[in-house]
Amino acid sequence: MSFAERPLVHRLFVLNIALQAFDLIATYQGLQLGWREANPIIVAAFDYVGTGPALVLFKLKACGFLLFLRYLGDEGLVTTAMHLTAGTYAALSLGPWLAKYVGLLLGVM
């Protein structure tokens, strides 16, 4: 299905991929600054494959799920799932990481 056939699904897909990329970069940089990852599953994976590879593997998995969603037939289900995914990442990743980085910029952290 093309962008023209389902423009909302396409825009939500791009938004979710951008949120995944932001989370990957913000998490990696945050860890370099000595901050902690909040997801205990990812933290456990750090011990097995290393920090960078674990983050990339988890993000690839998430992007694969988004790609799968992108091509599902039911547009209502897809848009609902992608809205929920974007909202979850905005609340649990974008917001907290931005707050930390703004705090760092302002000298609070």
C-alpha cells in the first residue's frame, strides 16, 4: 500500500520511526553521561551483548514491529496501535529524556 492510499498510517509510521531513532540516540548519549536506562529488560541485555548492540537490537525489533503494523490490512487497528505506540514513547522516552537534556543545558543536572 502506498502513501497516497493511507496517508495517516504513513505519517504515523514515520513519526514512530523518528521516536525510535530519538530514543536510541538519547539513551546511548545519556548512558555516556552516566545516566541510567529505566527499562530493566534492556539493562539485562547490556550484560550479554554490550550497550550499543543491545540498544540497536531492541530498536530494530521495535522498527520491525512498526513495519509489520504498517502493512496490516485493518487501517483502524493500525492507526490505533500506532497512536498508542507514539503516545507511549512520547510519555516514557521523549519527555523524560528531553527533561534531562534541558536540565543539563540549564545546569540543573
